[in-house]
Amino acid sequence: MNDFLHALKIVDDLCIGCSLCMNICPTKAIRVRKGKAKLMNNRCIDCGECFRICPVGAILIEQDDFGLIFNYKYRVALIPAVFFGQFPSKYPISKIYQTLIDLGFTHVFEVENGVDIIKKATREILSQDHDTKPLISTFCPAIVRLIQVKFPALVHNFTLLKPPLDVAALYFRKHLQNQGADESEIGIFYFTQCAAKIAAIKSPAEEEKSPITGVINMDSAFNKVYQKVKQENGDSSVQIPVTAGFASNDVLWSLTTGESDTAMGRRMAIDGIHNVIAFLEKLEQEENPDFDFLELRACDESCAGGVLTSENRFLTVERIKKRVRKMNAEQPQTEQNQDILNYEDELRRMIFVEEIKPRSMMKLDEDMGEAMKKMKLIRQIVQMLPMVDCGACGSPGCYALAEDIVQSRGLMENCIFIQRRYEEKGMLKPSDSLQIMKNVWGSDKFESKKNQNNETDESK
Ligand code: SF4
Ligand code: SF4
């Protein structure tokens, strides 16, 4: 099985080796070597926590070039509700639509058009008998990857439904084709709030082809649109009339409880990657009562807290809820877009993802016997380490260092406690210890401190 494709890249030249990313990563996917953070592809789930914490912007989230849209005759901006939640309420949605058209798109289509079909399918799945419970939503791609790598026994619990954005894209392609567009002329561009969605679109869980052509990061799209909307000072001379093709509550789908509120049975919504991990650890130990459905989201406040959003997540949630109240007041009868209903049977045959398989985060060896030996060795090494998880070895904790030693990615002597013991026994010279630390943290850190100290001494 291939490595995951990732949207995140660490730029060596910018990285100062502070190790903040290593310490926050929920899957221990980062090491520091030669003073630079290194990403382990098979462990990263694209949650974006490292991007959020990096103090110098050394972690980038790659996106498609905006100019790519002009390769297509039909250029569709596929927009989630969270994008509109970035804008102060004084800018009407119709104005934002118009600005997107001014920027070069030929169509604007909202992701929430795809919610109704997924909502109905979720309820149907939940109404059937299942040996495996609780069922876990496949909406958040970082959670799907988390379960694949860290909780592989739970892959059988997935609902295996595509997210609304895929349904919306599949529908709009069909809609344009029925109006005479050729498949090759259609470009559908999703405005994403997170890295995990980019990775899922570019490399879907089970390698299916995504119906989305390209991905534009929400923060850069917001800046482009906001500058233009502001310049025009809210002028609303030419505006596209916006008729939501979905029920008002569908707008809440990507927020915390948006999905579980419409599900059935005993259900729970958990947001924040570390909260989700803590809960799944309990679930694995069967410490939790009998749930039917779990909505799990990697970001706090779900998609409103995505790493590529520009606005405060609580404010975004408040604005989205305000929109729902406005929709209820203005169009209480709004229901699913009739044209989508015409395609419903066809779309419903396309909304399931293939079975999602576990991905080994720590495959010790192809040979089972060798893997068992290595596992035993890890346990023995752990016994010798101080278990203080200081991270001075450049690995995120003592257990991770033990794994790294067995996988030839680290040395016993990387541990500063072991170094002292070896020095005491004459097995290591202090200069060797210094060289080992330079290999982990880079020479610069030691030399610059020395120079600084010399400068301080001279100035006394
Ligand atoms: S994106 Fe998440 S899983 Fe990947 S390296 Fe960063 S913090 Fe770790
Ligand atoms: S947070 Fe990670 S990527 Fe950013 S400077 Fe620190 S070590 Fe480098």
C-alpha cells in the first residue's frame, strides 16, 4: 500500500528546530534531526496541529494555483458554509457570490447542497441492524486517517459514506453535462478549510478518483475575495440572486453536532483531535457505554476551527447560526434543490466509499517472527530509558525513541540520561555526547550559544 499523500510540507530553510510541532503531533509523526523537523509520511494524518503551532511558518499547506481554474470553460467554485462564515455579516452572501464570479468563476455552488442525500443515507444505515457499534462518521478525513493508523480495529465501524462535498461535486458535474458541457471542460474547485480535505481529495482513502478538480486554501481565497468586497464598499449593484437549495439546518452540518443532531439512536459528537483520541482509547478498552453513532471531528468547533480559516472559530459558528435564523425567517419552506432530487437515485449509487483498510503506522518487519522480536526489543529498551519524555533525543518521548532505535532511526546515546551513564562508565567522551546532540539539534544551536556566551563574557 502506498504512503499517504500529504498536503503539509516542512520547509527546512525556515525551520528553527524548536520541536513544538514534534511535541503536539497526535500520531508522533515528527522527529528533529540535524536541527530540522522531519515528517514521517506513514504516521501523519494531516490534522494540521503542527501547522497551527509552528512559530515561524515553516510548515506549508500546498494548494492548487488559482490560475488553474482558467484551464476550464466551466469554472465552479464549490463553497462550504464555513467560507461565508469568515465574512462580517454586513457583506451579503449574494455579494460574495458575485465577487467569486468577478474573480473568474462561472458558477458558485454550495457544498451543503450535498447534505440531504448523506443525511438520509446515514439514517438508513443507522436504522439497520449492525454487529459493529458504534458507527463512526466518515465525514472528517483526518479522523478517517487517524483510525486507519492508530485505531485499526475500528475501521469496520465506519459508515463508509462520502462527504457532502463529493455529492455536491458529483451532482454539479452531471448538471453541467446535461446542459451540454463536456466532462473535460468542467473544473470544480473546492475552497478548503483544512489540510486533511486536500489530502483526501488528492489521495482518497481507498484510492478512488475524486470528482473535485482542484483545491484552493480558504485563507488565501478569503483574502482575495475580502479585499475586493471591501474595496467595493459593500456595493450591491450587480448581485447573483441566491436561492439556497437545501434546508436551513443543513448549513450546520460541518459544525459540531451538525451531523449527530440529525442521526438516530444514542449518539455523540466529539471535536478536537486530542479529545477524539482520548475517547477512542476508552472505546478500544470497551470502557464506554453502548453508542449507535459517533460524529468525530479533528478540529475544535469542527470545520469552523479548520487550520486554513481566517476568522475566530466561535465567531464563524455564530455567523453560520445567524444565517440559519435568517433562512428560516425568509425561506421557511426551503427544501432540497429539485434538480438534485431528479438525480437522487443515480447519486445514491455513488455515495459509498470502498471498504477502508487499516494502515500500519509502525510496521516493524514484513516477517511476523522478526516483528515480534523487534517488539520485544522495544519493550527491553523502554525499560532502560528514563521515561521522562523530555524530547531532548529529538523523538517525541521515550517510547518513540525506543521504536526509532529498533527501526534504525535513532541511537540509544541520543538519550541525555543514557549519555551521562555511558560517560560515567567511560564508554562515551563528553565530546562524543556533544557531537550526538549536534546531530539531533544541529551545530548552530551549540555554536550560536557559545558565540553569544563569548560576546557576553567580553562585554563584562
Ligand atoms: S499534520 Fe498532524 S499528524 Fe501530521 S505531522 Fe502535523 S501534527 Fe502530526
Ligand atoms: S514548529 Fe516544527 S517546523 Fe516549526 S520551526 Fe519548530 S521544529 Fe521547525
